[in-house]
Amino acid sequence: MASFSSLTYLEVTDCLGLLNLMTSSTAKSLVQLVTLKVSLCESMKRIVKQDEETQVIEFRQLKVIELVSLESLTCFCSSKKCVLKIPSLENLLVTDCPEMKTFCKKQSAPSLRKIHVAAGENDTWYWEGDLNATLQKISTGQVCIY
């Protein structure tokens, strides 16, 4: 198992055949991660693939997640048994991820109050009560993004 306990910034782009960014055991080692950016990985289905039974994955320092142009991404972590905790998350950008319907079945991101759905000239933020409900509205086209 790789340990990335000192890593604070992770950016992955143009990974055409990558289905999952990391396993849950690798995710658990990212204790100092502050920024995670993933873009243009057209085959990626999830960011974290669970490789152990029921568990908690906590990104204590993670403040920024950017998920951009991930055509096949369905969720951040798909396991029903996983609990994802991101207590410091303040900025979540999700754009051009048409298959993403949920973030994680069980998650906690108490500092997050809105999702950044379009960046740049047409800067747009959206919130629908909680993270999964917001992503559901976005994925079903109930939110107009210009």
C-alpha cells in the first residue's frame, strides 16, 4: 500500500483508461491533502474505490475538490458501507460530469454550503439542502447552467 501522508495537492488530468483514482486504503493515507483536482479522465467511474469492508474515510484537511469533464464519473465513493468525512471542505466544483448522481451514500461535509457548477465567465453556484440532493438536481437537468 502506498502512503502519501505528506501530500497536500493532487491534480490528475487526461488519464484516458483510469477507472478509479485510488483505493480507500490509499485515500486514508492522504491525511494532509488540501486540494484535489481531477479532469478530462473520460473512463473514470469513481474517485475512491473501496478495497476494505465497512470503514470511515476522512480527509481532515481537504478544502477544495474540482471534478471537471469526467464523462463516466458516477460518484466520489460508491460503497454503501463507506462513510466519507470531509470536515474542512469549502469549495466543490463539479462541471461536465453528466453521470454523477451522488457524491457518496453516507458523507459529512459540514462546511460545504454550495456546489460550484460552472466556473469562469458564467460563475454559478447551487445548493439544494444537502450534497447528494444537489448533485441529483444537477444531473437530472433541473438546474440551468449557462
